[in-house]
Amino acid sequence: MTTVAVLADIHGVLPALEAVLADAHEADLIVLAGDIASGPQPVETLDVLKELGERAVWVRGNADRELVEMARKQYDKEPPDAVGPWAAEQLRPDQVELLAGLPTTVTIGNVLFCHATPRDDEEMVLVDSPIARWAQVFSELPDEVRTVVCGHTHMPFARQVDRRLVVNAGSVGMPYGAPGPSWALLTADGVQLRRTALDAAKAAERIVSESTYPGREEWVAEYLLSNYSDTEALEAFRPRAEG
């Protein structure tokens, strides 16, 4: 079986990405499960990932879709954060085209990879969502799909849902629940939820010195130098997860 590392929600955090890539050196494939570039180092993040060549399997997330819409002046909503519009302005035309052409799901063997859910790139389902909610989300999946791997909520978990395994790889760039980039490794022996060591202070210093995002100091203070707990995140997401 091919060994697959799943990196979700990198959010343009280059130091975290580089640490995880070094940690995932044994993986045959690197699945990028969406929300790749919307963050303080979008251009550099995409360039590093492009260097992976055919080893990388790309999946588009809602933030990637929004970056494309912003870059093309087609986004007509209130931006979800301040960093998105800035990041969209930094992208080169080839990077906009790359994100625009990404699939929303990829299937390898009997494993389906997506960002949020197989049917929607921003649908919210949580580790403690009831089986009926999961059944609704998976209602159109073919029977041969036995594992679904996603991201979106930035909190890693693995659970059974009516004979299917559901894995959330967490977040490389903006992890909730515990500090340190989280990701998943799929091997012949099963699924491992991994967390990579990262010196948050050094990573924050690097982003502040290398990024030109005007709000970079506030950004690293919120997402690198502190950490939202899983309790806080679950309570914030729950109204959106009730369907």
C-alpha cells in the first residue's frame, strides 16, 4: 500500500509546512487537503508545494476557492478574515490558475480525500456530530469508499461512521486543540494522527520578518503564539454543524 501523508489547512504558514514535510519524508504521496495558501506566506507556500511534483496530490478547499474569486474580482461577500484579500493580491497569475483548477475530491483506492465533506467545501461536521448527520453528509458516497479523510475544522480525529472510517487531519498552519502542526499518515497498518514539533516563537519571528502582510504581528499572536482549545472551537462551530 502507498504511504500517504495528509496535510490540511496549511493556510500559508511556511515554517509549519516545512517542519511537517521534513517529518513526513517517508510518505510516498502528500495529499494537500485544502485551504493551502490563505495566510501570511501564500506565494512561498505554493512554490514549496509545487516543488513536490507528482508526489503531491492537490485538493481545493473553500479558502482556496475564495482566493481565486478575490484575485479575479468575483468575490462579492464580506471576507471571512483580513488575510484572505491580502493573500489573493499576492498570488501570481499561474498560482491563481493552479488553485482554480484543483478538484474538490480525490479518491485513491477506497479512500476519498476532501476538504470539508465530499459534497461541499465548507460544510461543517464535527467529531461529536450524531450518526444521522454523518449519514446525511455521506448519503451519495459509493459503497466502495471505506475511508473519508478531510480537514476544515482544524481539529484532528478518527472515528467510525456506519462501517466507514472518518479521519480529520487537523491543521498544519492553524491547529486548534493543541499547539503544533497536526497531520495524518495513512499506512498499511492504519491511520496515525501526527503532531510535529515546532518552535512557535521562532516561526512567529520568521513570519514577521519575511511576510509583508500588514497584520502579521497580530496574526502570529493569535494563531502561533497562542492556541484555541478544542472546546472553544467546537462551541464556535456547533451552530454551523447542526445542518
